[in-house]
Amino acid sequence: MKFKIGQNVKVKNGVLCPDDSEFDLSGWTGRIIDLVEDEEPTVCIEFDSITLKDMPEKYVKKSEQEDLDWSRISLYETEVEPTASRDTEQDAKNIRFANRY
């Protein structure tokens, strides 16, 4: 595994949401909160406050309708790359727990 928990990552260009290919996740960023070493290693990412603010309302609503957590996602480690932090963990928590819509 080339990543570690707490590391900031950005979704690579052309990566679509694994639950709904209607949504392009290119450039979405966040912090790794879990790692799964498997045949294809995966990372669970909690999105940062900037990504959460810029997220399409349709993505949030569809996720909630399907009982999915729109504030995080699991992707293959090959679908993300390291990046610099754009906020604090508290900033992201404040957005996640705010009433968005």
C-alpha cells in the first residue's frame, strides 16, 4: 500500500463514481480514513470541506436517496494521487454536519 491513513489525496482525472457513473469525481480531494489491502488495494476517503461545498446538489440528493454517505467514498488506490491539504479536518466536519440542503 503506497498511502497511509490521514494522507491527503486527489481523485485522478477521468475517475467516475463507482456507485453512479453519471458523476465524474476528477479533482475531488480529501483525507484517507481507511485502507484495505486486497487484490486491488482500496482507500476510503473523507472529502475535504472545499469538495463538500462544491459537490453537485444532485450527487448529495441521489446518495441520500440510495442511503449512501456522500461525504466519503472508497476508490482503488490507483484512482487517487497525493495532494496538499486545502483545509483542516474540523472544516470538513463542520460542512458534513451542517444542513446542506
